[in-house]
Amino acid sequence: MSVSPVTSLQIESNPELGSVMAACWENARSLFSQEFGDATFKSWLSPLTFGEFISGRLIVIAPTRFRRDWIQSHFSQKMLEILQRFDARILALDLIVTPNSTFNGTSPVESAEARIKDQAEPEDRNIQVIGSRLEPRYTFEAFVVGKSNELAHAAARRVAEADKVTFNPLFLYGGVGLGKTHLMHAIAWHICKSYPQRRVIYLSAEKFMYLFVKALRFKDTMAFKEQFRSVDVLMIDDFQFISGKESTQEEFFHTFNALVDQNHQVIISADKSPSDLEGLEERMRSRLGWGLVADIHPMTYELRLGILQSKTEQIGREVPLKVLEFLAHKITSNVRELEGALNRIVAHSMLVGREITIESATDVLRDLLRANDRRISVDEIQKKVAEHFNVKLADMHSPRRLRSVARPRQIAMFLAKQLTSMSLPEIGRKFGGRDHTTVMHAVKKVEELKEKDASLTEDLDLLKRMLQT
Ligand code: ADP
Ligand code: MG
């Protein structure tokens, strides 16, 4: 099935119903993993995103043709039945592919996918990916670099390209959806291409623990140890999962030491820095910090916009800059949602054959925009900013113009503009009934100061990070 024949038709879509169906899809997803099992869900179904609901057909977007066909023949019937439990108005399930999905052969995309005939522990040449698969889209070429991730990106590249081990371990950390897994996969793809003789294992900490516990149960720990201690590169994603799990941590510690002692590369990602991870043994914590610890900050507006631009280029569809700016402003939670939003509006416009405008985007994304609004409130921003700068919360609303309170207030207004979808007058009202021009001035002022003052940029990053997690 292809998308183009539909584009010329004018189909009435109902945005309200679209939101209902998007929610249905989300609910059904959790049943999919029960129905098909976690592994199948992760490798096949989780990348699907909701596209549109038109005339009884729920349209879902698959990243590649290969996947679309596979899902179509193996899972779609059952998926439809599950969806229908949520809403009887769903008469059919259509899977479509967005044009960006066929990544023009620069990454080992379809060939790798074709090799992975079933999801059970696929082997990609020298890379052993346990429990999931390497995402073909997660390459260095597809990674957009900005201030917030440049260190992590440079370190990842270095480790992937270097013919000798330089930092060991490489420890990448940052909040959800900021690109840790993307960078890990990019390293793995790169090594796979440039150093086919190197043996790489990539797995999540959760999977590591699962295998270890299984090995213990089956009294097979020798094989377990050998498997992990003989690799050239060991990559463990979402390391925070190991915190507090004593015996797994102990085993990992030995594996880690064995590898580092032999000068083999270890790469770890986590949601916190080694020093902030709880439930970690002291010796583990200190060894994790021996190599390079690189953190990824929350994305700035500019980076979000950059990512959207790169994704639209991949899709090969014109999306007006205004709409991209709108998305970058409104969807601040993480890149995964940002991408999902872009896919949805593109799919919608292709299906109904209409231009993409801010209005159509607002309609199509109503549920998502609401969820992003809910996540961060102006009250929360005011509270965090007041705490951070040690001023009274009341000063956020008060008429006092003293610099020491006016500056934090301006910063709070700036964050309110960036992190919520409220209009300038609405924000003004939240700050003691100020005029929208005052808010506009505050936003400009903070932008100006940011240019000159690195410590302000740090303050803003920190505040955003606190608000977004
Ligand atoms: P994490 O592992 O940190 O939770 P992911 O690596 O899974 O986050 O990233 C979430 C999504 O955002 C992925 O689709 C990824 O491709 C995309 N993404 C994150 N950062 C970037 C970036 N700098 N450039 C392009 N895409 C990005
Ligand atoms: Mg991840």
C-alpha cells in the first residue's frame, strides 16, 4: 500500500476524533507488549507511531518498508482486534511508511533488517545486540549537534573512530529522550563498518542482569563470564538499572575491571552521573569516573529546531519554517515526542492533501500539545526560579523593580515562554497582571544576557533540566 493515491482525495478528518484515536493507540500499545511479548514489542512494534484516523481506518506509520510488511503479515490482524476492544469505530488498521524511512543506503539499514529475520537476539556481523536490535536510523550522520550535546557527541565519535582506547570507560548521561541510545547505536554502527574484526556487545543493563540471574540459576556462570570478558567493546545502556542490585553490580564490576585491565573499551549510558546514581557501591562509582564522563543537557530551542529541520530533509517534504518553529517551541519534553509530532502532521497533510499550517498542526497535535502544557506549569517555573535565585515566591508577582528580584522574574517569564504554550498576555497575567509587552521585553532581555553571560546559560540549563524531569 502506498500513500500517494490517497493524497489527491479530499478526506474530511475530524481532529477531535483524531485525538481520541491517538489515545486509543497509546492504550493499545501496552496490550501489544502483553500479547506479543516484550521482546517482539520492543523490536517490532514500539517504533510504530500513530498517524491519523480517517473513515474508520486507523493509520499507523512504520519506519521502513521491511518492517511494515513484516508487521502486516505477522501482527496486524491481532493488533486490529486489540484496537477494536478500545473503540469499535476502528474498522481497519493501515500501515504506511514515511518516505524518510528508506535511508538511502548510507547506513546498513535494510540489509541489516533483512538479516534480522526474527527478533530473537539478532547478530549483526561482529556486533552482538542482545535483547533488542540496533536502530538503523541512529547513526552519527543523523545526529544533530548543538551546545547541549557536543561533548557527548565528540566523545562518542572519538571512541568509535579511534584505533586505540583513549577514554575508558566512556560514560554518557542525561535525561530521557536526549539521544543517549542514539549515540550508543551510532558508535556500534560505526565500529561495525570500520572495524569489522572488533567484537562488540551492546545490551541494556536490565538485560545484563537478566542474563546474569539466568546464568546463576542454570549454574552456567562460566559461559556468562566468558561471553562478556572476551569482547573488544562492551556497551551497556541505561546503567541506572543496575543500581541497588548488589550481585549484578558485583558481577559487572568484575567484568568491567577485566575489560579495562585488558585495555578493552567499555561504554556506559545512564540517566545520572556516576556521583548521582544511587545504590552504587563506592568502588564502582569511582571506577566509572576514571575515563570520560560526558553529560547531555536538555535541548535548547535552537537544537530542537535543528533536529526538526534535519528530520524534514530526511522525509523530503516541505514543512514551513513557521510550523517547525511552532513545534520546537511547544514540544519541549523530548526529541522522541518532537519526531512523533512531525511524523503525524506530515502524514496528515499527505493523507488529506492539504498544506501544513500552524492551525492544522495545532489540530492534529491537540492531545500532545495539551500533554506538554500539563507537564510544566508557570507556577512550577516560578517556584523553581525563586528557589534557585533565593528570592521570595511572592516577588514573582510583586511590583518590586529591584534588580535582584526583577532579574529572576524575567528569567521565569523567559522560561514560561519557552517551556509552556501560553501566550504573552497569559504569562503576563500569571506574573501579577503584567502587560504582554513586559513579558516580551523580559524574553528579549534574557536572550541578550544569555549571549554575554555563560553563567546565565548554565542557570537556565539547570532550571530547565529540573523542570523537565
Ligand atoms: P535516550 O536514550 O537518551 O532516552 P534516545 O537516544 O532514545 O534518547 O533519543 C530519542 C529520540 O530522539 C530518538 O529517535 C533519537 O534519534 C532522537 N534524537 C535525540 N537526540 C538527537 C539529536 N541530537 N539529533 C537527532 N535525533 C536525536
Ligand atoms: Mg535510551
